Amino acid sequence: MSPRSLILSGFLFAPLVSGISQAVVIDTFSDNSLSEYTSTRVLDNGATNADVSFSSSTGSLVSTYGSGTGAAEQVLLLRNDFSLGVGQTLSVDTLFSATGTQMDFGLAISGAGAITSASTGDTDTRDLSNFLAIYLRPSQDAVRVTSSNNGVVTTGTGVLGTAETLVAQLYITRVSTTQFTVGYIDTSAVSHDALTVNFTATDLGSQIGFYADLRATSTSLGSLDNLAIVPEPAATLLGAVGLLALLRRRRD
């Protein structure tokens, strides 16, 4: 580990000295298992079968589209053994190469209930569950937000223009029982809020995980790693975690 990494590590893992709470790392994807997660299609324009798959065989989370139709398929990959409390931030490290492929991949939370899967009878079930997702869309050099709130689906909001290679982390912060702020940390450890979303339901954050919208055959996008919950205050620690992750990737 480099001297700069040692300094940052000392800062991150000395909460009694700094007064900043330690992040709870939920998944480093080092065990090559996604058994804690449930994958559910919420949109399938192909209306045939599940074409989006997830893997952690590389030590980080990747998502791949295996169909030849090129039709959009949106999937939530969620777990319910952790929840996001008020004042906490859910974060994940991102590593994307430059690409023009039309796909989305990022972070998501949902309510406590089961997510209804899309089928040939109903190819769009996003309005049947409450969820919030922030993700990278490399084809537009953008970070974007999608939400489903009490039956109303809103897409393409809170758009922030940035190259995918300049994003180090995505985050969702729970401001109150019904209000969430989403954004990203850039590779200079600067935070960028994209949007604040208000929900009517109070159980958002009962399930946490990921969102993917893929449509490029036999192609994966980037990778996500180190899913974590950061207690309040989040901003300083998030930026430091993002910078440390960047330094580690550059070292590796």
C-alpha cells in the first residue's frame, strides 16, 4: 500500500480520533456468490425470457445481456438482510471503461415487499413496487435517476453530465423516512448531488442492491464493488472512501 493510501486508511478507520463513524461494508464480492440477492425483471421489451445476468467471479459485480433481440430489459438485484436508516448513505464503488454502449448500471433501493416480475402478460411492472435507482449511462456520458413512487414511474431525472471514467462512487442518502438524495463522487473525491426524491411510502431502503438496464448482446458494462452503508456524517467519509478506492485501483 502506498503512503497516501496508508494516510487515508488511517483516517477512515480511526473513528474515535476523527469523530467520523466507520462504514459498514456489506459486500466486497470476493466470495463469488450472489446468494443473498434476488434478481427481478421489472421491464422486458423483448417479452421472452430473462436475458440479464449478474456475476461476481471477477471479485466485483458485473452484469451481462445475453439476448439477440437488443430489446431493453430492466432488472433489480436486491437483498433484504440490511436496511438503510435515516441519516445513512448507501454507496458503491464504480469502475467503468470508456464505452458508447447503450446500457445502464448502478445502485438501487426498494420497499419491503416482493418485487413483481415482468412477464409476457405484463412487460412493465415497475409501477407495482416502490424503488429508487441511480446509475451510469455511458452512451450519454451521464449519471441518471429512475424512481417508482406509489405507482408513478419517473425516468431520466436528475441527469448529471459526466464521463463514466470520472465517476468513483454512486450513493443514496436517506434524509428522512420518506426523502432521499442521490448522486455520485468523482475521481477527485468531490460529491455531486443529482436529485432529492420524496416518497409516500416509509419502507424505502428495506431492500438494497443494484439496478441494470441492458440491451447490448453479449456485452457487459463496467463493474461495481464494495457495497457499503455509511453512517452520518456521510459526505466527508464518502469522498475519502472514493479516493482510497481510486488509489487502490490505480495501484493494482
